[in-house]
Amino acid sequence: MVPEPEFESYYGRQIIKTPTWKTPDVPLYLFLGGMAGASAVLAEGAALTGNVVLERVTRLVAASGAGVGTVFLVHDLGRPERFLHMLRVIKPTSPLSVGSFILAPFSALSSAAAASCLTGRLPRLGRLAGLGAAAFGPPLATYTGALLANTAVPAWHEAHRELPFLFAGSGASAAGGMALLLTPVQHSGPARRMAIAGAAIELTASELLKRRLGMVAEPYERGRPGRLMRLASRMTLGATVVSTLSGRSRAVSAICGATLVASSVVTRFGVFEAGLASARDPKYTVVPQRERMAARART
Amino acid sequence: MGSLWGRLDDVTGDAGYVDHEPRMGFFTDTSVCIGCKACEVACKEWNQVPDDGFELTGMSYDNTQALGASTWRHVAFVEKPFETVAAQPPQEPPHPTTTDLGLPGMGPPGWDTHESGLPSGEDQATASGDGGIRWLMSSDVCKHCTHAACLDVCPTGSLFRTEFGTVVVQPDICNGCGYCVPACPYGVIDLREDDGRAFKCTLCYDRLKDGQTPACAQACPTESIQFGEVGELRERARLRVAELHDKGVDVARLYGADPDDGVGGDGAFFLLLDEPEVYGLPPDPVVTTRDLGSMWKHVGAAASALAAVGVASFLGRRR
Amino acid sequence: MPGLGTSFGRGGATTNLQDLQNADCILIEGSNMAEAHPVGFQWVMEAKRRGAKVIHVDPRFTRTSAVADLHVPIRAGSDIAFLGGLVNHVLTHDLDFREYVVAYTNAANLIDGAFADTEDLDGLFSGFDPDTGLYDPTTWRYQPPEDMDEDEQQREEELEGDEAPGADQRASHQAARSESHGSGGAPVSWKGRRDETLQDPSCVFQILKRHFARYTPEMVQEVCGIEPEQFREVADALTSNSGRERTGAFCYAVGWTHHTVGAQMIRTAAILQTLLGNIGRPGGGIMALRGHASIQGSTDIPTLFNILPGYLPMPQASQHQSLDEWVEDEEGKTGFWGNVRSYAVSLLKSYWGDAATADNDFCFDYLPRITGDHSTYNTVKAQIEGRCKGYFLVGENPAVGSANGKMQRLGLANLDWLVVRDLQMIESATFWKDGPEIETGELVTEEIGTEIFFLPAATHVEKAGSFTQTQRMLQWRDKAVDPPGDARSDLDFYYELGHRIRERLAGSTDDRDRPLLDLAWDYPVDERGEVDGQAVLREISGTGPDGAALSAYTELKPDGSTACGCWIYCGVYADEVNQARRRKPHWEQDEVAAEWGWVWPANRRILYNRASAAPDGSPWSERKKYVWWDAEQHKWVGRDVPDFVPDRAPDHVPDKGAKGPDAIGGHDPFVMQTDGKAWLFAPLGLADGPMPTHYEPPESPVHNPLHSQQGNPARRRLDDPHNPVNPSFSEVFPYVFTTYRLTEHHTAGAMSRTLPYLTELQPEPFCEVSPRLARQRGLEHLGWATIVTARTAIEARVLVTDRLRSLRLGDRMVEQVGLPYHWGGNGITTGDSPNDLVNVTMDPNVYIQDKVGTCDIRPGRRPRGRDLTAYVADYRERAGVDPQHPTNGGTD
């Protein structure tokens, strides 16, 4: 058995602060933002290819995902009544600032597009809005990777290369999965393809993360976060395989879709809690930094 | 906008100030700290910071525990035996879930595995006298980094760089999003639970505006906390370390004084008598924003991939 | 205080905190200076920065030890053995500063042939009366000079005579007078015969050598638990930092004074510093660290039963029937103390103004007299026995802050009336409803007849006044804010009280009321009704025949033309300026900074500074020059006010029979001593011996290795069933405990445990134990422990720490339990009071208790209610406490 690394600490106390972001608010927002963003892309594709049924579902998912996500974000604030302060400045160094200026237009645009789509009114403006939402969609689904990574939290910061892809994939499989759940099989083909592609990206990113991070990958593999991550991988893999093999049955399709959606939720909780765990143990701050210093000293 | 990383000699100018005062900060020389905690009390009195809980921790004389939203000066205490003649090494390998070798545990160091620091290494019953104990004491504070992650990530503009080069939170703007909290590599800033907003040391911005000294530096009886221009403090600190080395205190070293370090050097830096992590400080802190460029690049790539996936999902058969 | 008073002539710090920065070596013992005097400690840090070696001798490794160069763990209460060992080292190896010792001390004086030392009498000096527990110091006196004058011959006869008047009272007179040597050494009858070669077997130097001969490093190890290598390191540091070019300073506090041998501990330090030639020199001296903000002031303008302002002794009922009788012992003696009549009369004039005239002895009869020991612990005993009916507690909380808390509270419960003036509702005011005795049932609220008045007091920022702190410096404070609500200053309270009492007594023909009615009670009062404090300070400083402010105590007259409330403060209002209010910043002055505040006497910052120059008047060295003789100007000059007759040449020999200041010779730096010398041997002034001897504390785990006389034979016991003493060397109480302070809390806690900012720093009461003791008794870090003595049992959380050392004394290990004493039942953080554990056995010179005792310690919380008293009773029985003689302690 590899012995635990030796290091000193101040009475075993953590060095960095544990994020104060609330659960389930923030993990759910990550999920909703990812699903909504990818859903907007699906919606635009559906509109361009005249797949009205798919378009209607995905527009609704995009708009309501952004809406509910925004509610969670506001609730997570220490001073929710001051949520508009997010729009005081735009700071590229702050993914949260950038994200506010992605989420706000996306919410507006996707809501307008969904409204137009569902009521049939102002179709041209609705399409324009939909196009805009689709442009903001991928950023919405992926900026949260930078949001988590741009902290001192070891499990997040060290994973800054993989997290955007992990979230992109997770968002795609969630959007696709939600569409599979809510759309008849004859219209959900693209959704199924997006779901499978998303799953592949997600699983690959997850695997790369664990291999590259070394010791800091532990929080993703141990304890509760580890269990969540493993559960999510299995759900994703299972649903993907089943969906690939039997795409015809509405029931199977729905179950696979629901599974993919659930898996996306579980993934976000897993990543979130892995971060918290890496903040709480000083080992993950001290040991990698010591190793980095040692490496510098050798060169 | 300024630079995000690397050496930055004029942090205040980089923040947009044109004709500005020299950068002000703290040099905390822990070799003369007597652990009196006057700094903690003076800070709370001046800034009307609420009390932070009453709990006997057993962490030596440290019942304050850590910096936070309601503790802006925190005195750390570490009781360490001298690593002179080691007592015979412990018989069993280190316990798998704990770390050993000098970890300041809840009891005195090594008290349940071997006697600490006695000349002959046997049972304590051989001799009186100090086997040799060190009691490290250090007043921790917000570092007011050159590259301050908290400031970089604040989405409302509440955190800003003052004309003195310090970093301050504006409580009337902060909406408690909490992003600054995990961004800080030193674990300084936090949200105040019953209030919702983020709070931290202001380096007594109001006192600085009146040409006064921050409360903690004013109160410190041994001048462990020294306030002044950062450049001048760094010079003073270098001389002090040299002086201590001449006296044989080889363990003395500066922390946060190097403008080439991971945060560009701290406006509030320290002279320590042991490794940083012994005091609860990160050994090699790096401002998270250093990797921001890479982060956005990967976000862009992932977003593009998602868009491509979206397109590809509709190619081929209509269904 | 008498330790320094008898050694040097004034009972106060010989130097000041700022001067510590000039020391080459600093010994801190009996003090945890960094924690208890953090602001003053900055000067030790400055000295260290300049290269000084800092040594901390303390039972615990504290925050002072953490920044010292050397920490020496010592068994609490064994300091005389350690310091005596250092004295022996110096004498054995001839490491004393010989020139200084010969010229400036009484080393050369010959002592009476009948004198017998503790080495001769197995722990006693000659003259001990075992029935009274008192010493007759007649055999300790100097041998008379070859040619005696008339006065001296008469005195000799008196001393020789068995029927000397008031012989039985002389001794108690002597004991109660120890405190009076706060300013003015004990008056010896003559300067005596001297052998300047220091060879005569009966000279002080040789007596000292013999007395300390057995205080070897091995003995130090056996008594104190200090390893010989550490002992030698300290000895080398002290001796190599003395002499012409280098000086060392000592700092001490209640770690020395709170012992039954406290005054003698200080005496040992004084002897050591004198042998090393450090007194009166920059970077030298003894820094007596007094704790409370104005505690020096509280003995200068005293709240003690046996002294009056300026350390004039309180008259004794049987001995002093007139003013003449009162001053005759000291009047005319050599040195400045010889002018005592001027000081006394001026004091009486300040009290009774125009009513005091030469015809009525200046109202001397109005002064109250003492009849014995009225010290605080005896007063408490009197309260319990119903002899003392009323009590004022003014900024004092004896239920927590005094030894044997139970006795304090039982006393309070038996009063007719009690007045408490304080900032917070202290435990001494609430004992009747929630004190520990209510819990045990020893007291029942409904049965307590004491009528208690609580009056809120103004804090120090809500009133104007002066503090006199540890370096004898008076600093005036202006008022910053008005006191809230009904809170008033003590000055206003007592002035108003005086008015009301006088109103009640107006028109009375009873002689007994005259002292109050004839008082000069007329301070100016402002529109708020607040007394003008500066007027009081001016009265204290003194006024001349024309009513103008005086400048120096040399202006005081015995004929009633001057009035002065405290002769040592004379001059603080010189030139009608409040000198104590001066605040010239240090960057506008030199290091001595004479224009900040005002120091008694006469703004001298280092006392006895004539000794900073050689006998010929030149500085000992360039590096250590301070005050020296300028032959051209024919006066003493330098960096401070010379503590000497300004124009007295260094080679001046006084005329035979000269009196008062005229008797001060050029080689007599210790101007308040009747012989002008520092006393290595104190022929008078201390109740328990002319030289210090190691005695064990009243409760001790070990036998005294030096003598069969276990404890201080002259110690004052408080015989009372509520004050049982643990039998020594008892297996039932095998551990030593000592109490101490934390930086974060203040005394009995009313000013700190009621504030969140301080409470959160140390939020719960705890005890500190070594890992070995924790293992022995099964104590867990952060767990609970019960600590027991014959008085009671308390509980506290446990901190197991290496900073408490197991000590090897000879062939046994001794463990110590450390207890911060700040806790009581009221406040944010509450707990049991460690002072409830402490027994009352007192130093015979100052009536101060010993804070060291023995105890047992067990894991777990203590029993509650009646179970607690049963638990303690069981311990007493097992330890063999004799219920008939509980204070005996089973030793001598």
C-alpha cells in the first residue's frame, strides 16, 4: 500500500475556505444551465430542419431551465435582494461576471423564442431570438467549468482543462436525454445523437481528469463524491449503450433519456462535493504545492 | 485592466490610479510576537467586528481558530519540540489516516507515541529541564496580494484596489455571491453567516485616509506588526532576516515578500520561524487567475465542441 | 516592598521599564512579563534586539519563555534556593564587583557577636521566640563604632536591657512596620564598625559566604529541579554581564511576592544584584513589576492598614501617645528619612488645615491608631466571628480575587452591611444568591442578614485622575466621557459621603466627632457636582506658607507652615503645573524622557544613581555613564536627576554626629538608608531574618533539604476552621499547584469575562498539566478535571502540554498543576474560582498569601451540592487534617 504523503499542517485544519455556495442550489444550477444551453442548440437545429415537435420541447426546456436556474442562483446569494448588482460591471477575470452576462441574455432570448414558438406569434422575431439563444447556449453550458476552476479549490482548479468539456458533455447528454424523455421517437433522433456524443465527451473528460490530476483526483474517487461520480458514469454509460442498441422503443428511449438527465444531475453534485472535500483537507493544498516547489528546485 | 500574473511593481497604478501614494502594507515579524492578541482586540474594537464564538479549542492558546468574516487578525500558536536529538523513532509506521512527524496534534507533539525532545530520549523521568520546546506565535492577516484572486473574481465590483494598493470590500455593494471565498489561496475572506456579505481586513482604510496607522499595528506592543510602505518594509525585513541568521536563528525566513512569487508578492508579508504550513499558510500560493487564459481557451474549445456536436446531430438522416 | 526597602531604602522598583533596553542581560523570574506586562515587555524585546540575553525562570514555559533566550523550569516557591545558589556562586568564585561592594554596601560592617545564623541553629536565626513566632532583632545589629556618641551609648543600653520599654510590642511594632520601609530604610542606631578588607569573620561579607555555602548547584537541583548545566548557564550569563562595562536587570512580580517568604525572595535578588554592582546603573537594577494600573499609587497613598501616605507608619495605640513619640524613632537619623517630622506634620496639616496647630500636636490625636494586625485576612476572620460589621469593597472582588474564597464569602455573609462600588455586578455582590456556598447549602440566601448596597462606579475614562504605575510614574488622565446613569467616581463618592457624615455630626459636642468635623474638606466642585481632581493632586503635592505650590520635599517644614498630602509626591504640582500631565513625545526627548509624566522622588528615573559613578565620581565606564561628578561646576550632572545631595562631593566625609541629610557621605548612594549603604545583611526591618533562607511553602510535597525547619518560622497563620492547611508530604495531596494570569483576562474577571472580545480569546477556565501527570491520573486533553485541596474542590478543562515540565528533585519527580485564576460565577464565561483552593498563610512582613500549595487532581467534573462538601471532607480525613488544629498543616 502506498503510504500517505507526509506533511505538516496547523492542527489538521484546512488552509483555504470551503466554498459557501449552497447545495442543492449551485449543483442544480450547473445542471440546469448545461441542459438549457445545449437544449437551445438542439432547438435551433430542430427549427432549421423543420422538426417542430422537437423544437417545441427543446425551446421549453431551454427557457425553463434558464429560468429555474436563475431562481436558484438568486437564492444562493447571501443578499438575494441585491442580485442586480451582478450587472454593475462586466469583468472578464470573473467567470461569474461573464456568466451573468451570458445567463441574462440567454434567459431573455430563450424565453422569447419559447414564447413565440409555443404561441405562434411573432415567428420571425422568435426565430431570431432562438438563434441568439443558440449562440449563447454553448457558452452557458461551459463557462461554469471556468467558474469552478477559477478558485483555489484544488479538485476544481487543477481540473480547469477538463471541466469545461465535462460540463459540455454533461449538458449535451442532459439536453438530449430530456428531449428523448419528452419527444416521440420519430422526432427525437438528433436528440439521441447529441446525447450519445455528449456522453462520450463527458466520459472521456472524466477519465482524463482522473489520470492527469494525480493525488488531487482522489476527491473524485473517494467517499461520497466518489460514489456519486461512479454512479453517474455507470448511468451515463448504461443509458448510452442501451439507447444506441435499441432506439425504436418509446419506453426505452424515455427511460434512457431520464437516466441521462439524472446522471447529469448526479455528476454535478459529484463534482461539487469533490471540490468541497478537496478544500476541507489541507493535504490537497499543501502536498501538491510542496511537490511543485520541489520540482522547481530541481530545475 | 491590468496584468493578472507575474511581477508587478506598481500595483496601484496598474489598477488605474494616476498620481498615487506609495503602496502601504504590513510586515509581521513573528520572531518578536508575544502572542498577546492585542491586534485581534484592537481590530475588532475599531472595525466593530462581531465576536466569533466562544469555544475552547485545545489548539494551544488559539481559541480564535482562523481568519474569517468576523476575525481579521488571528494569532496562531504552535507548540513544537526542538528537532534536536530525536527520541527513538516510533515503532510502528505512521498511522494510515493521520500524518506524523511534527504534526502539531491536539495534545502536545508526540505525546502518545514517544516522549518529546529529551536529551537522552528515554522516559521523561531521567531529567528535568526543557528538552527544548519552541512556541511559535504569529498574527495572521489578509495578505492584500499584488494579484488578488478575490478581487479578480468579484462580479459586482464590490472588491476593489484602493489608492494605497490595498484590497477592500465595499459592504454596500457586496451581494454575498461567495465567489471570493474559495478564490483566496490563503483562506482569508468569508461570508458572515447572519449577514450574508463577505468581510475581511480593510487594512483600516478609514484610518489610512486620515494618515493614521491601522489599529493592529498601533496596538502591537513589541512592533511585531509593522506598518509602512511596502518597499521600505521589504528592505527592513531582509535586514532583519540577515540579522537573525547572524545570531544563529537559521529557521527565520520571509513569506510573501517575493514579488516574483505566485501572487506577485503580498502587501502584508511575514517573517516566519518554520514552514508556512505549520502556521496554516499555503507553502506555494498561486493566484488562480494565472490560469485564466487557459481556462477561457478551454471553455471556448468546449463550447465550440458543443456547437459542433449540435450541428452534427442534425446531419445525415432527417430523423 | 520591604525586600527592596530594607535593602536600598525605598520599597519600589529601582529603575524603569524603558531602561531595560540598556541591559546586557535580563533575568525575569517570579514574573510572566510578556503575558502580564505586554506593553512594558517591549523594552525587553528592544534589549534583546540590541543583543541582550534574556533568561526566564518559571514553573511553566510561557509566552515570555517563548521569546527568551533561555527558559529555566523551576519548582514553584523554591526561588530562594536558586537565587541563593547564584549568590554562593558569585561569592565562591570572587565574581562580585568588588569596588562597588566595598564602597557602596554594608559588606564591610561587623555584626554583633551574639548573632547566630540558620546554619548554626538548623533553620533559625538568633532571637526567635517560638511562642509568638516573632524575632527579636537585637542580636542582628551592627557592632557599634569604636567611639560612640551619647545618643548611641544610650541606645546601646536600651538594646542590652531586658526591661527595654515595650519589648513585647517592639517586635510586633517591628513586623507591622516592615511596610513602612517603602520610603526610608529601617533606622539603625549607628553606622557601625567596618572592615574594608572584608576578611573579619563577623563582617557581613563573610557571614553571607557562610550562610549560602550549602547552596551548591547540586542543592539547587534537589530543591528546585534545575539541572546543574542550566544553573551554570544562568550564573555565567549574570556574572559575565556585570562590572564596569556591562549591567544586568532583574524583573519580578507576584511569582515572588505571593509567598510566605516573598519579601525574602526579593531580598535574595537584591543581594545578588548588589554583589554584581547593578543597582543604580543604566540597564541594571530591579524592576519590581507591579500589576494594576495604579498599584504603586495604592501603597504611596495607601489603602493599607499600617501605613500613611509616603510610607509613614500608622501610629500604634500603646506606643505613640504623642507626635514626638511617633517620630522619635526615626527623627534625626541619618539620611533624608531623618526629616520625618517635617513630612508628618505637613501631612497632618493637609488633613486638618487650620485646626492643626503646634498647640494641639497638629491634631496628631485625631489620627486612628492600630492595635495589632488589621490586615485583610484577619479582617475576614473578624467578619466571620461577628467582630467586623461593615465593609466597603471599592474596585475589589475578594470572592474571586482573594485567597480562600469560601472564607471571604462567609465573612461577607455575616456582615451587617456591605457597600460594593464597581463597574460590573461582581461575585462579591451576588454571593448571597448564587455563590458556591448557596449550591452546597453552607449558606442559605434567606438566612443571610447582610444589607448590600451596589453603587455603579465610573471607569478610568469617565473621570480625571492620576495613575502611579510600576516605575513610580504618575500620569494624569483627563476625563474623556461622562459616566453613564448614576455611575460616579470614587472621589465624588467619598467626598459626598464625607459631607453627609459631617452634616449628621454638625453641632456635636462629642470629642469623638472632632476628627471628622475639623477636617479640611473643601475641594472645588464643578457644575456637574464633580470634584476637581487636580485640586486634590495639588494638595497632595503640597503648599507653602503663602499657599503656593511647593517644588520639592526638601521644602517641607516641621513647624506647620507647610502642608503636603504625600511627601514623596511633593513637587508633582511644582510651579502650579500638573507635572503628571506632561506628555512630551519621546521623539522630542532623549531616552530618559524626563518630560513625560512625573516620577517620585523628584522625577528621578533611576534610583540610587550616584552608584552609576565610581567612588571618585567618574563614570564606571563610557558605555554605562549615567550620572557623574562635575568638579568644575561642583555638582552631580548627567542624564537624570541625581539621587543625591546635588553639591556633595564624592569624597565628602560627614562630621561625627551629623544628622539627617548632613550625614550622607560621598560614598553613600543609598540616601534613604540611615547608613547610606545597600544592605546585603539587613539588621532591621524584616520580620523573618536579616538574610534569606530557603523554606518550603506551607503546603509542600517535599521535606526542606537544607534545614529541619520546614517552613518560614515567622509566617503568619490564620487559625480558623475554614482555613485548614494540607499536611505536607502527603500522598493524598501529592501535586504542587500554582495560580497565574493570562494576558487575555484581567484579575477577578469583571473587566474581561464580561466582554465578548476578551471572552472569545480564552472562553473557558482550564488547568495545565504535563503529559506525565496526565498519564498518571488519566487526564484527557480538553476533558474535565477536579482539583482538590483541604479548602474545597473546583473543576476546570484540561490542557495537556509539554510547557509544564515534570521536575526531578533529588530522586523523586514532582508534578505541578497550573491554574489561571480569573474565573468566577458572573459574566459571559463562568467557572469555579481557583482562589477557592488557596489557603491563607502569610508573609510576616506584608501579610500576603502564598499562591503555591499542594493538591490532588482527578479526571471528571466535581460533585455538586452537598456531595461537594462530603467529597472535600473525605479528602481532609484521609490526609489527616486535624479538625482541632486545622491550620497546623502537620509540619512545624
